[in-house]
Amino acid sequence: MKPIKVLIVEDSAIMRDILTEIISADKSIEVLGTAPDVETARRKIKDLNPDVITLDVDLPGMDGISFLEKIMRLRPTPVVMISGHTQENSDAAYRALEIGAVDVIGKSTINVDPSLSDKSNEIIEKIKAAARAKVGRRRENEHVAGDSVVKLQNASNLNWGKVVCIGASAGGVEAMRQVVSRLPSQCPPILYTQHMPKEFTAQFAQRLNEISSLHVCEAENQMKIEPGHIYLAPGDHHLSIAKRKTGFICNVNKSATVSGHRPSVDVLFASAARLLGGNGVGVLLTGMGRDGAQGLLAMAEAGAVTLGQDEATSLIYGMPRVAMEMGAVGRQVPLRHVPEAIIAACTRNKRQSPAPSNSYHSSADNSDGRRLSGQDDHNA
């Protein structure tokens, strides 16, 4: 098996050395070379034809975001962005994900960054995932002329007892942008977990809020779960559903990682399986690894509708693939049809009676006793 060929584009010589040492330690990856600036990077991309590029946000001459735009337009290549922790860099890193970067890795703004060595596994994992990403061609998940907000035939047919839980990893920024931009304002509540550095989730929620007819926010502990809202797991915090006498609330905490992740999609889905039963809707979008698959299976076994993004429209068909192979996915859906599938899953058929006014209260509990993560989802 041929090694993954990587080009490191980074203006700091010390950081180039650190990244080279970390990446070269994995025998399945080969560092073809490094570049301190855009001109050198442009020449080496042409000469070396790397499989993956690591790209610093801050570069002399031309910033990394402008260079990324050129790469995606002229020579599409999987890119993993390296970003400092300033607000300006966080905004730029989020913009990079919108443009087409596969993933982003946060780093300190100081040149000598001992914390980066602690991220060796993350760096290696993201480079390997990027090498498998589908970039550079117009996929089915891109908007086409005429795409618009899903029209409700009759809003009174929505089952307001439903709660939608969505999980994603690499590629999830653009995927979720397309989903939320087409969901109608009259929609049951949505809880969303994405693997993303903690510096970027607030900006992500803000950007989603700007393009959505629903209210999008970072979830806070004990925040009430209400229709017309999307609650995003804060970076480095698990998000799950808890209940109290007056209804369901968000449980946000920093308990141990699950499958190497915090936040973990499995944590969210497991809580939905316990507390929602058939009133849950689980959606697993693009991403590397297997996080969310076991939780989605628990939701399916508890009676929930479960959806998985299909391979053709997934930037990385990892998480949905594992869930599909486990039998957790009730229906595979191209990304552009996910909003319609969500609304369909939340719509009562003619034989169903209207949901009661207290449909978000604890009477919706249909627990099957599963606990995938050991999270505290007891009465708040």
C-alpha cells in the first residue's frame, strides 16, 4: 500500500520541524516536503503532487485562506488547516471549512508549541481521513438552482413530540449548512454534535443562525429544549438530553471522552434512545471513524427513525458507513434530501392523533435502559 504523500505549508521553521517529526512517525505517511510561503508551496504542489496538504492560516504574502481558495479552484487537493487560537484565526479557520478544507487543527499562537505534540494522534488521524476525502468534483450534496426551504403541506401535521438528533465529523460544516438552510421555521427541536475544536463552535453556531430560519445556538447546561431551535454541542463538552418535570433540557458536561471524542455523537444518540424512544429522529452525516454508529443503533432499536447520509454525497463516508453496516440506518439519503427526510420523519400520518400540548414532557420517555457512555441523564 502506497504511503500518503503530505506537503506541509507553514511559515514557522520550528513548526515545520515539529509537524514533520509528528507526521513522519507514522509509516503509512510520507512528508514529501515543506514550504514556508505560498510561492514555494505552489511550486511544490505542482512538482510533488501531494495527496494531502497541511496549510497554516497565517502565511506571508498571501494568507492561507486565499491560497486555499486557489487550490480548491485550480488544483483540488484535500487540505487540513492549522490555525492559531486567536478570534481572527478562528474566523479564518471556519471560513476554510466553508471553502472546502477537510478539517482543522488548532494550535497555540506561540512559535514553540509543546501542546501540538500532544495532538499527534489527532494530526495523524485527520491526515489519513483527508486522504480518503472526495474533493474537487461537484457532488450531489451541492445546492442547485431552485433548492429552497422545505415547504410544509400542513404544519398541523407535524408531530411536536419529536426531537431530532444529528451527528457529524469531517465535512459536517458544509453538510449542516445545507441542511439547516432548508429546514422550515416550524420544526421540532434539533440537537447537533459535531467533532470540532472548542475555539470554533461558537462561530459555527453564529454562522448557522445567520442562514437558518430556526434559532441556532451553542447549548448550555439545563437549557430548555424547544421547537424551532437547534442546539449545538460546545467544543470539548458532551451534549445529551435530560429531563425534568416541565420538559426536556440540554445536559452539557465535560465527563470522560467516549471513543476518543468529546463531544461524542454516541453520547447524544444514547440519551435520545433512553428518553425519547419512538419520538426520536437520528441523523448521521459525513465523518471519519465510527462515533455515533452504536448510539444510532440504540435509537433504531428504541423505535426511532434513523437516517444516514449516503456515500455519494459524504465528504468522508466513515461514520454513516459503520452505522449502515451495523444495521443502524433505516434509510440512506443524499444530503440534499436530508431536510425533506427529517420533516417526513416528524410528520404524523393520517391515522395518528395530534400530539398532546405537553409532548416535550417526561411522558415521552420510552427508555430501553441502554447506557453507552455513562453520562448523567437523570432528572435535572
